[in-house]
Amino acid sequence: MKQIFGKIEQIFGKRIEAWVCVLIFVTCGFVYLANGTAISSTDNIPSSLWAFHWLDNHSLNFDLFRGGHLYRTDTRHGADGIPHYFVEAPNGHLGSTYPIGNAILTFPIYVLFFVAIKGAEFFQGLVAGSPVDLLRLTDPEFEGALLSYQKLAATTVAALSVVVFYLIVRLKFNRAIACISTFIFAFATSTWVIGSQGLWQHGSSNLVVLCIVFCLFKANRCGGGRRRLLLVLAGIFCGLLPGVRSTSLLYSLAAIAYALFMYRREAIFLLLGLPSLFISASWNIYYFGFSLSNLVIGGYSRFGRQDASFTASFYQLTVAQFVEGFLGLLVSPSRGLLIFSPVVLLAIPGVGQVWRWRAGKDEKLVICLTLAAGLVFLQYCFFRIWSGGACYGPRYLTDILPMVGLAIAYLLAHWVEQWNQGNWRWSRLKLALLMFLIFWSTFTQAVGAFGYTNWDGIPYYTKERLWEWQDTQIERSANHVFYRAVDPIGDRTSYLKQWNGEIGAIAKRNGKPIGGAIVAQPSRKMVLQAQVKNIGTVPWVGYETGLSRGRTHVDVEFLDESDQAVRIKVGARSRLYVSGMPKPGETVMAIGRVVFPPQPGNYRMVLELGVGGIQQQEKREKPRLVVEARVEK
């Protein structure tokens, strides 16, 4: 390994570290973008809109989008029609529910996007002979482009965080250890599937935390004006961090405490950088009024009940909640950190090595920030929605990855130190364990990135599914990758000609048959199952394959007394999904969630069997079943 790096250094000379950083950034960017799609959430819409909206429309609020296609996409947090990512603020403007610091941090990236778009408009306008508008933020057709820009911004942030991580480790250890630990951080953790795929707060938070560590590590190695400048920069990042992600305030407090202890009077320079906090705090104060909680919480207040705050609504300080959250975050089959990235287990003995070297300035900082990471983890154990919503793996624990990665680097350095001293005891076992943990952790991230499926929504979501070892997120994502390579359908036209089925009786989730009309309350969400039989000559494709094209399902629609289709609510889909890969003649159950009409009355519930994502060449009547339904208050 030394000989390899020696030859590389001879080729590139003294600028080897700069070239390595460029290589890391380009490699990460290529890998993160290779799946060709974004894995994001509507949570990230304000962050992806804000810079474009300000630069193009010169407005800091989101009033322009009130009533538009981005405004009424979701009513799950109330019947007012306001999507969960926007909030009607007390000052009369439409604001962002989520912290604005993410948009502030990525603003320079969006400036580059904006300049490129305006340049394209200019040249296309010259060719067309008339003005061209490419930045149509209120146009539904621009939503795909907006998602692509979001993916590029997230990838840039994640790749930069990997570069900064490498530079930090390189300040402590040799290049081989830095490269291995950087690979783990970049590709064997949710830095890949969460941090780089969508503009979640986690990716930006990790970049800021790593910048704090890098500035303080560098400050430990110099003095005079250079140290003071680094302390000011560290203070600026500490001030920005709570506005990026509220829970990451703990890292800022730990870094401030470290600076006060280590630098004494010089710590004043770090404190001089802290007013950067008021960039996001002023936003919160303008929209939601002044209070200590609003300095950080801001728009999150909309998620609180009328008689309670956001904290009281979403945190439950009980032993039962802690146990559930603790085990769920670590070992849940579809959310557990140790299931998706078991390589993080190496951080436990790694922290022991940090403690062993605790006399050093760097190690004192790592210990402080590791304690903060521990507190971040513990508070998520008390969070009711510890699963993190619709995401791949333990999204919330992305916040602790910088310190986990550094702890792993310390352990690797310890192992190398032992080997250099001739202590080869258990060396083969350690190396085999390291390789296995890296392989499995990288595999889970790779299939998540290239085979991401809507596991949370298909066939339906319940917290119990997070604990099931059948059809886990990893298994379904791996199936998706496999079946995309080994197409189970073949020629689409031929497949449709041979596909056929019939729908039998429907039942409730517990299997209890429904006799007569099915009764539900307005807008009730009910899990139902229908008996379906494959009467064609080809196998069906079920939801466990992770495929959408060619998947057999049952669509559910409600007709009123005038035989008109009832519009339920935007974004609400009623569909039952077939399980497995039923062979011809086989009878199985299709299961899923049905959303009932919002108005009381008598309806006909129509169940229609079909195949997803394949255009039928011949028009033929699909297998149907009609059931009487009644909606009562």
C-alpha cells in the first residue's frame, strides 16, 4: 500500500492531497448520480424552491405557490388543504415548515444553477427570436427539473462532506487509513442513500459538523492570526448548524464548550462567528414571532397539537417509548442501523481508542462531539416517529455518521499500529470481519440507491411492518435490482395477451369476510384484501419484486348514485397489491389501503384487476368486482 501511494505521489508531486480530494469528489459525484433518479421527499420542496424563487421572483415567502400544484398535494396533516411542508404563518405569509438553513447553505449551488438556466434562456432566445422562460416554478411540468436540481445539490453537498471527512482523517492518520475510512463514510452508510439523493437536512448538517471539526483540528495545529481566523470560521458554522437541523444544536454546544475550555481567551473569536445563527433565526422571528423556542423550532410548530407544543406532541418520555425507539433505530429489519450499516459496530471500540488518546487536543474535541452524537441518538429514542417516515433505512441516524466515521478511523489506526509492532494476533479475523462489514454495508446502500421502491406505501404502512423479517426494505430493493436485470415479463405485448385473472370476495385486514355493504366513516383509511385468481397462462408479478411495470394490482374506485367517479383527495390512491408471483391457476390475496369518500352517502366500490406500467394494445374489459359501500358520520 505504501509503495502504491509512493508512486502516486511521485507522479502528482506536492499537490497529491489536492488531487486526491478532486478524485474523491468526482468519484462520489459519479456514484451518487449513477442511479439516474432522486430519492427524496416532499419535505424537501421548500429547500429546493427557496433560492430559485428568491433569485427569479425576488421574494422570500412562498405566497406565489398558494393554491398552485405544490400547494394542495397532501392533506394528511389537516383538512385545510395546506401541504405539510408549507405553513400559513402568523404574519400572513406562506412560509416553510422545515428549517430554512438547508436552503441557505445550498444557496451558492443554486446560484450556479440559476446562472446556467439564464444563460440557456439567453442563447435559446437568440435562436428562437423571442424570450424563453425555462424557470417556470409554478408550472407542474417543471417539477421534474426541480427534483433533478435538488439531486445535483444534494450530491454536491454529500461529496463535499466526504472530501472534508477525508481531510480531517488525513490530519491524524496516514493516507491508507484515511481512504478506507472515507470509503466507509461515503458508501457504506446512509451518506449515500439519504445524504446524496435528496435535499434532506441530514446531508447539510453533516457537512457543517465536519467543517466545524476540520476548522478546530486545523486551529489545534497553528497559532496567531491563522488560528483566530479558523476559530471565527468554526463559530460561523456553529451558528449556522441549528438553522440547518434543529437537533444538531447539540453539536454546536459541544464545540463551543470545547473551545471555551481549550482556547480560553482566544475562544472569543469563535464566539464572534456565532451571530450567523441570526440568519435563520431572523427568518423564524419574522414568520412566527419572537420566542426562545422559535429561534430554532420555527415552522415545526405547525405539527404541534392545538393544546401542546411540537415537542410535547412528538416526544414521549416513557421507558416503553425509549425501548421501542432504541431497538427500532438499531435492529429493526427495515430501519435498524446495525442491519443497514453493521460496519458502524467498529465505532464502539473506536471510541475506546479515542478515550485512550484523550490527552490530545483533537481527541478532546472528538470526545465532546461524540457525546453530542450520543445525545442526538438518545433523543430520537424518545421520538414517536423514530422510523423517519418514508425513507430507506435509519434516516435520523444519518446525523451521527461524522462521529461514527471518525471513531472507525481511530480503530483502524490502532489495528495498523498493532500490526506494525508485530502483534498479528487475531489479524486475519479482524481483516475478514472488516471486509465483511464493509461489503454488507456497501451492498445495502447500493441496492437502496439502485433499487429503491416505495416500501412504506406498498402495500400499506404500519409500524408493525418495520419489525417483520419477510419482505424487508433491503430484500425488496435487492429484488428490484435483480428483476430489472432478469426481466420476468419479457415481451410486453405477448405477456398481456396471456395475462388474465378474476376477483373473488373481499375481506378486512384480519381476513373477516364483508357481508353486505361495507360501512366506513368519511375519508376513512381502511386496509382491505381481495381474493384474486390467475386464470391466464403466465405468472403474475407481485409487489415483493419491487417492480412497478408489469405488477398485478387491484385499483379501487368509488361511484356515486349518478355513476360518477368520486374524487377522494389529491395524492390519495386506493390500490390493493398482489403478493408473490402467482402461477396460472393459483389463488392469492391482494392487499392494500383504501381511502373512502369524504362525504356521507351510498356508493358503489369498483375493484378492477390490472397490470401496471404496460400499455395495452388491444382494448379489453378488465376483470371487475362491484361492492356496495356506505359512508356514515
